[in-house]
Amino acid sequence: MEQVSLATKTPSNVITCKAAVAWTANAPLSIEEVQVDPPKAGEVRIKITSAGICGTDNHILEGKNKVPLPAILGHEGAGIVESVGQGVTTLKPGDKVLMLPLPECRECVYCLHPKGNFCKKENILSPTGLMLDGTSRFTCRGKKIYHLYGTSTFTEYTVADEIALAKIDDAAPMDKVCVLGCEVPTGFGAVFNTAQVTPGSTCVVFGLGGIGSAIVMACKASGASRIIGVDINEQKFPRARALGVTDCLNPNKLKKPVQEVVMEMTGIGADFAFEAIGLIETMVAALKSCVMSYGVCVIIGVAPSGSQLSFDPAELLPGRTLKSSVMGGYKTRDGIPKLVTDYLQKKINTDVLITHKLPFEKVNEAFKLLREGNWLENQGGNP
């Protein structure tokens, strides 16, 4: 997201800058002048240089996922440390960072355990829209503006807790690596960490957007021999095939439920199934697409608030496994910088996941492209 560089500093060290505010659901974002308070103890103020948009942001705007509003959305961004609060020891002004919608406090039972990454200080399951101390750092038109998942990247400047920031290599191109803040680890980790896809296996991926495409790339890298892509937008199929999909299915054009078609295509079902859409019906379809006895289904998509996942327990009885993960199971502050290093060393190429670049003021146009199926995970570049 290319910023408009209109920020000014006041004597009180409050920064006035531009931000895209979601005043309410089912309405466009509004480019506003906002005030960003200085960081408090344990916090860091960031100048955002690039940001991606995600289906979760869109679900919030459509009213499907409930978060406190008005808010500054965006949870996938790269930026430069502008200032730090008291007690911050791992970051300093000038450092390049990625925003982390899932923090890593390195102190709670989950952070200290070798498995799992869902830090106790997360703000995802029941989003408060506030910093860890229970207050906001944003003001607009004299009103308090909420944060999103402790990140808020659709703004020139934001404030985040130190534990929600990953310091990255100074050589990292910000407009390229911002997708490593959510999309890439979510997709890659679902394959490498959560499912642990094996060579020669058959995979089915529901949803061929940004995260689904990252899943496809990881399945191919894991040696999957067959990758079935499922999406109702056939415009995504050529790109999906280029990334590694071997078979494409449009459920709207099938005479049978997609899971039955997958069963017929494979004879017994897929070894691994991934749901990257966020709909209850596709979650159930993904589970039913798995082979009995040892099939693994991983849910990545975020269902609408208040949803209930319902299926016959007999689907699991023969030995299927239903799993899920956030940020691909990576311990974020420790794992994300390693992905950036892999990118810089050309061990992974995630540039193919960036389909469009738009300036900050065209953020609503970016969401329009996303809704039309012309998915993108990055808007803009360095200011």
C-alpha cells in the first residue's frame, strides 16, 4: 500500500496522518486524517510502507466477521520502526519489521511449548480492538478508533505491541515481503507444519485465492503427485495450474457434490484436504473429500462469526483427522524472519502471489478486485 506521505508530527509527539477507516460494515473504507498517539511501555510505532489485503479484511467489511468498529483494518503489513516505548529491547528506530496478527510473547504456556503457536495474548478469537493495556492509539474526528488484531496496517502510521512485530533483514524489499506477514506463513505452514504433506500424495485445495495459492505451492514443494484445485471462479484456473494444480473443479458446474467427484477422481479420496475459503459447507466438503483411515483435513478459512460446524461424527470414525492452525503454526517472531531470509536467499519465490499493486488511496478499488475474484495480496510499495 503506497502511502501518501502527508504525516506531520506535533509537539506532543502525536502523529497526524492518513488512514483508511472502516466506520461501519457494508460501506467503503473512508480515507481520513487520524491522530496516532506515541507508543506506551512495551509498544512500538511503525511507519507502514506496504500492506496486503486478505479475505478476512473483506469478511469484516461485509459484516460476516464481527470486530469492534470504527476501526483501521489490515493485518498484513511491512514497515519501519519510528519510535519505541519504554522497556522495548528487541527493536529500535529504523528497523524493518513485519506486523504479526498473532503475537509471540515467549512467556505463556503456548509460546514455551515446542508445539503450537496460539499465544495467550492473541486478539483474534474475541477481538477487543484495543492494545494490551485496554486502550486505543487512534483518534479520528475526535472519536476513538479501534485497532484490528493488534496490527492495523491500512494507515501511514500504526502502533503495535513489541510482541506482535518481527524484525526482518534490512535488505528485505518491503513491497515484496509484506505477504510474508500472513498469507505465506498461513498457506505454507498449513502444508509443512499442520498437515505435513508427504511425497507422492494427493491433495485437494478448496479456494484458489492468495492463501490457497500458497498452499498449492507448498504442496508441490512437498512432492504431492496430484493437486486438485476447487474454486467457483474459473479465471483463477490458469494461474493455479501454473503454480502446480493438476486438476481444476468448479462446484457450480458439477452434477454431483464436489466431494463425490473428488472421490471418483481419486478412487479413495485425497490424502490431504485444505479449506481456504471460510464457509461451513466447503469445510464439510473438504473433510468428506479425504480418504478414510488416514486422510487429513486442515481448515484455514475463517468462518462467519457465530457459525457452527456440523457433520456426522461417522466422517471421523474411520480415521480421518480434522485440524486447523493460525499463521501456519509458526511461532511468529521466531519463524517469520526465517521465511524472509529464505526469500532473500531465493529458497522460496513468493513474488508470484502478488498480482496487483495499487496506491493507498485506491484501497477500495483493491477490495473490488478481490471481490471480483481478481485476487491480490499486496497493494502498493515504498512511499
